[in-house]
Amino acid sequence: IALKLTLSQPATIRVLIAGTVKGHKLRGACKPSAKKGKSCTTTVEKRTLTFSGSEGSNTFKPGLAGLGKGSYTAMITAENANGTSSAVTLAFTITNK
């Protein structure tokens, strides 16, 4: 997978990848490793990647190896030197492994 971004100025790009996993409710919260309680699904952080982006067109390749089949979200944040940031969230599914 390649992420293509056009930046108006240099920025730090952070990609947080989270996955939806099956779990069980325990004390009102969905826990991915709990073995008792009612079934549920929860989101678990899988990895965070950081890239340096320059002004103009940039291509980043966040590695997806080891994620396995399932549904995921990628929260992509660009932050400039002044601390101003902008974020977007993408959803994707891995169907073959």
C-alpha cells in the first residue's frame, strides 16, 4: 500500500493503524483477551509509523506485514513545525493473507 499526500509545507506524518478484534465484555468494557462475558468487538492499536514529509507531493509506504485478515483503520496526521495539525481516518480490510 502506498499513501500519496501533497503537503503545503514540510510536516511530520504519523500513521496510527488500529484493528477491530473480537473480545468479551468484562466490567462494562470490551477486552480483546478476556475469556468470559458477553461477546463484543473492540479496536486495538496495532502500530504507529512516523515519516518526514516535504512541501509538495510525497509517497509513504506504511508496512502492513503481520496484520493478518481483518478490518482496520489508519488515522493519518500531518503536523507542521508550528504544531498545527490536520488528520484524516481511512478504513481498509485485509481479505487474503
